[in-house]
Amino acid sequence: MRVDHLFASTVLLALCCAACDRGDSARTEDETAPSAAKSAAPTAATASASAAAAGKCEPLGCKGEGTFFKKCDCKGKDVKSPFAIKVSGGYSDFFKQPEFEVTNTTDKPIHWGSAAVYYYDKAGKQLETQIRDKTYKVSRVNGSNFTLKPKETKTITLGFKKESEPKGIDTMQVVIDGWCFGTHKDKSSHLCIKIDRAPDERPKAE
């Protein structure tokens, strides 16, 4: 069985990763200033914080704040996935899903990712499966299972459980459509990006 890791676009990762190092704006309120000046300070601080957040996405040519809930919206942009993925050939004993070797190709930690797995037969036709009377043409997964240190490779399970896989699989293709740089604990390090969402139906890529 063959697996392909596909990108919706390409990126200057240096720009992306450099944005992770931006710090929060410093406090500028003068403790001895008159009360009127103090009352205006929170507005100024909020504006400064918003500008700093927006600055994480601007180098990518994207909009947003780069946080988990307000990711950089890079739809239609030339932004590349930071992952390299290849099939391991095995199945997880616990999850009963295909195992993939996933590598963080950057020098920044990653703590979240979003992926879609497609299945094709030898003729290149996209396959579908029935699970509890519902038809699925793609298996989607997102979460902290994509947590990786810089340059780290680890085994991650993706796709349908073996018992639910389509019949006649020849090739699996994995599409990444979102990720977050940084660590879980340090929210100031977060740079979360979403690109074009992987569609339910897509032709097999050569």
C-alpha cells in the first residue's frame, strides 16, 4: 500500500517560525499618572496586544491572531505543512488504526495538527466506507496527537479503524490542513495556522 503526504501550498517556514518568538507588549501605564490617564491605559494596552497578535500572522500574508481559537487564516495562501508523513505498514494494537511516521521538519515545537486521510483503489478511484449506516469518503483527525519536538519523528495513528476501512485499498493520501507551533503550557509561543480545509471528495494526486 502506498501513502502520499500532500500539501495545499508552500511556505517560507522561517517567517512562520520567527513569528513564534514575538513577545507580549510591555506594560506602559504610569502608576503616578492622573486617574484620567490611568482609565485610558487599558484601551491602549488592549490595542497594543491586538497589534502584537496580528503581527504573528502578517509575515505569512494571513489574517488572524495566531491563537488556537483565532488561527492565522491562510486559505488560498502559499503556506506549507510542517509535517513529513510516511506509512509504517502496521496497525496500532490499541487503536486498531494505520500507523504513520510523522516528522516535524521545523526547528519549532508543534502541539496540535489537523489531517484528512483519503483512500484510493488501483484505478485511482476514491473509496468510501459505511460506519453505522453513514457513508464516509474521508477520515479526519485533529488534536494533540500531533505534538512533536523540533525535528522529532514519532508514530501516530491516522485513518479509519481496520475493521471500518474501505475495501480494495491501493493508496492512502494524507492532507494536512492546520497546525499550531508552540507548547501547550506557553500560550505566548502559540502560532496556529489553518489553510484550505481538505474537501470530502478529491481526485487522487499523482
